[in-house]
Amino acid sequence: MTEKKQLREKIISLLKSKGSLYLGDITKEISVSPQSGYKYIEELMEEGIVVHQPNSLKITLA
């Protein structure tokens, strides 16, 4: 399994267990830079897997 796929799965698993989190919390939990974390979140958003909560900066599963 590639590192990218592992990190994406970690993000999904983290959101399943915690509900919703800020990007900074996600990047700390999976030990990546904010820039890398944003890239993964952006890809997951484009695929419809995660979304920003309405009126919030928190990210949650779609």
C-alpha cells in the first residue's frame, strides 16, 4: 500500500472515530505538515468523501 493511500485511510478512520476535526488537528494526528494534510483533504473533498461542516472550518465525512 502506498504512503498516500495509507494517509488517506488514516484521515478517514480518524474522522470516523472522532466525528469532525479542524485541519490542524488532523495533521497533528497523522503526523504530516499542514500543506500535505490540506492536499489530502482537498483530494478527499473532490471525491466527495469529506466535506466542510456548514458555517464551520471543521472537516467531517460526507
